[in-house]
Amino acid sequence: PERLRKKVGEEALKLSSRVEAAQKLGAKGIIFFRSPSASSAGRYFRARVDKKLYKPDFLLLSAENKVVEFIFKDLPIDTRTVFSRLNRQLKPQSLATGVKVFVSVNACFNPETPTRNVLAKISGTDKKLKDEYVIIGAHMDHLGVSPMGDIYNGANDNGSGTVVVMELARAMKQSGFKPKRTVVFALWAGEEQGLLGSRYFADHPTPGLPIEKAVVNINLDMVGIGSGKINFGGKYYAPEIWKFLKENLPKEVMDFIVPGRGGPGGSDHTSFLMKGVPAFFGITQDSFLKYHHPRDEWDLIQAELIQKTGNLVWSAITALANTSQNFIQPRRQEIFYMKYQDLINYRFSPVDNVVKNHGDAQDSHVDLQMAVVSPGEGTGDQLFLTTLKNLLVGKEKIRQAKGLKYLDSIRTLSGNVRQGKTSVIAGVKGLAPFQSNTHWAEILSKSGLYFVLLEDSGELITNNQLTKEAENTIKSLNKGGVLIIARNFSNQQAQVLLKASSKPLVLLAEELPSPEVLKLIKEKQAALGLVLGPETDPAAYFEKLEAAKKELGSRHLMLVNDVCYWGDDGQSLLLDVIAKMLKAKYESSDLRNIFSQTFIRVIQAVRGDTGQMMMYRPF
């Protein structure tokens, strides 16, 4: 709950902090309740616990919903009530269940146990291109032995990808293949434990194979079972290479491929993408039969799929390794991060301009576009009605546009991104449409209005005090679920506005506000958007961003562009800032917050849209 977050702070709510607190208070272990709808982050909670907290005399276990239901089935209370009381009372809800559970754990994890990747190569022959390389990879590890003694052989996951890589290496070497570029064949260790082998290679390349010289990675994972075709994700992050492949692969190979947007996910191509190396992920359609199950055995493998996958990669290797076309683009790591983040364009353009200029856009880097609705003419109720009409007409124009989609719920943003569409949310400038009736804000909000942009503090504040009319309007905006975005407010005016609003708001500023304002931003769970203008020096901007992050934490911080991201100038300026972030080794959670999640959190809090937005996985 937000009030608990306010009370104890962000650090205390991190999973590692909660485990550490339980240990200090004398707990013998923790059982994590796992609901049926738990996100992947919830299922893999162990990855979020600091390894120093794993101790021989302290257990960390998770219980599936059916186990919890069995424990509670004869009790005069259910889990819904327990969690409701926890959220409401903010204190333990301990009770005796009368159920005894016997757990036997025999686990040993030694992080220093050595393992190895297996690499082979066919050296390039061209004087200019031989230092560049195409790398084909698959993970060779699986899950070992179950607690009951069953062997997880992993024939499909990932014996199938492993044998394709090995056979390609053997056949190409035997054929006398002499590519212009070097071809590397890689079998990765430790994928199931967190992409350990491929990540190590990307961070510590083998001598002679610097990551900067990697042209492309093709990753094969689970290619031996399926319905006849292969999902081949990566075209959004490697458009030039995908265009080249479409033009050069045989028709029978292209007929086997189902191209996809691609992106980071639970396999080894992720390690390359995070370094900016274009990467494609091959996984056959409907390949999850007996996934992570002892029955993943060789007799389920479909040999024709292995052969077709081998033909695909053979054709791709021979084409990519022998062309003189340059695929290693400058700033490719920064470009990857720009594409990977949910990018919000804070240019508050009229709806008609958004539709006219970007209605046909496909796979744009802009994932969420802010738009403004004209309030029309008139006063009072007439002004409200024209604003409502313009909003509804604008939404319909957006829905009819090929490349745009009006965002009916923040939770659907990732789905729109996956479809290659830019989501749009609309707001209005100024308070006029809301002032004649306290119900207008709620009606406009339910009709799809997300925000009000305030650029003239004189609308609300005189002599550093809210006018009575402004006070009532802010209350109606808070009640109606309309986000307040304020720009060009002095420190004193910002304090007045923050104190008056019962809901979080967004404060846009070109400079770091006063300590008093920063304190209020945290207390009110609001957000500071630091404006990146056309004349802004990226280094100076990053210094301000760092200072704000130190004071607020990334959860209250936004990067707000004043140069349109649809154009080269806006993207170039953003890439300069991203380069600074990467050099400073920003955590992935900080990047997500600063680019999108802070804004999403605030707008969800204002609108009461509490559902979680699912992170996109590319398979």
C-alpha cells in the first residue's frame, strides 16, 4: 500500500530488506505465498534476494495457491481477508492453522564452481572483414536431477539447439567454407541459472572476439518440437539485418520463418542485445511440450524441425558472413536502450497533428504520445460540452489511424508496443473546462481524458495562495482521476500546489527545485520531470539528473523531452544522455523508472488503475 511505502520508505520494502528484517527478528524462515496470477517476477523471487541472506539455518520457500488453500480450508478465515487486514491495519496477522508441514531440504550452491562455455570458429578471409564475426549460439545446460531422482535430460531444451550449432560447425568446416567474416559457434553454460555463460562472454570476450566486432547473434533455444514453423524474433532491434535476410534467404527458408519484433527475454540472445549487438532468437512454434519436465526426451524430437532450423541458420550465416555490407552502426548500444525503454514523448501536440504526422507510423521508437484536446470556445457548460465533443472525436480519429491506438488503460501499453503501435493519451491545457461544475472532471476522465497541463500559475495562485475557485477545481480533478502536470511554477508556487493536491502530480522543471519542494514530492508520491530542451548540454543535464536521483530516488524522477522524439534531433539528444547513464552504470530499474515507470505509477495512482502492467517477453 502507498501509505506503508510512505511510512517505511522504498529501501525497506525491497525483498532483501524484508528477508533481512525477518532474520534479525528471529524468524526461522519465510514462506512466500504465490498467487495463480503472479507475474514472472513474483515466481522467480529468489533472483531478487541478496545471496548473502541465504543461510543454512534459514529457509526461503514458496507455496503455490493450492497448498495455501489446503492450509486454510478448515479455518474460519481466508487469504483474501488476511491480506485485506494486512493492507488496512499495517501490522502482522498471525494465526495458528493447526496444520503441520514437514519440509526436507538438501541444497548446496557454490557460486565458485567452475564451468565453461564451448567455442569454435571458422576464421574470416577478408583483410577488412575478418576481425568482425557472426556468432551462432545455444545453451547446453539444463536442470540436472529432480529431488525425486529423475534426470532432466532436456532433449528439446536445449539439446535441440545444441546439436544444430554442433552440426553446423562440423558441416561448414568439412565443406571447406571460407567466409569473409569470422563465424563463431558457441555453446553456453549456465543459461538456466540466469544466462551466466553468454553474459560472461559479453562482459569478458575471448581474446580476438571483442563484443564491439560482433555483427549479429543468432540464438537457438528449443527448436526440436513444434507445429511446423520457427518464431524468429529480432527485426525491430535489427531492421537492417532483417531487411538483408529477407532479400537474400531462399524462399523455402523464408516460408519456415515467422518473424517477430524480438527483444530481451529468458534466453542467451539477451546478453548480446544488452551490449547493442543485433540478436535474433529462434524458437519453434508450440515448442513447450514437456517444458522443464523429466519427460523432455529424445523420442519427442521432430527431426524435420532440426533440419529446417539448420538450413535456416546455414543460409543466414553464408549470407551475413560473405556480404561486404556494413552492419556495425555507431552508438548501437545507446540505440538499443532507446528502443527497449517504453519511450514517452512529452511534446504536448494537438490530437489532429498527432494523427496527421504519425497516424501511419509502425514500430516507432515512441511508445506513448502525449496529446492535447482543444477546449473549444464558450464558457461554463458550453465550454465543457465542446471539450467533451473534441475529446471523443479525437479518440475516434486516433482509433482509425493505422499506427496509433488510444490508451484505454495503462495496463494495455505493453500490448500496444508488441503490436508496433504508438499509444496516445489526451489531456487539456488549463483549468477552464472544469471550473463551472465539480462533476466535469470525473465525466471527462471516464470519457478518456488523462491529464490537465498547467503552464500559467496565475490560473490558480495569487500572492502565493490558491484562489478558492482553484482549490475547488483541484479537489474535483483529484476526485475525478485527472492527473495534474504543472510547468513554469516557482518553488513557492510548487509547494502550494503540492500541498493542495491529495493525489500525486507531475512537476516539470528545467532546474532542480528547492529542498522543500523535493521533500514534498517524496511525501506526496509525486514526480519531478527534468526537462531536456533543444539547447541543453547533455553532460550538464545528466549532472542535474544525478543530483535529482540522489535526492529523490528514481521512483520520483522522469526524463521529459522538449525536443520531439519523432525527429532525429530529439533522438540524438536522448542518445547522448543514455550514453551518460550507461557509463554511470545505472540499474535497469532506474532506467525503467526514469523513462516511463515513474509516470505510469503516478497516473495509475491518480486514476485508481492499480493493475500491473505485464512486461513483454519476446517468446
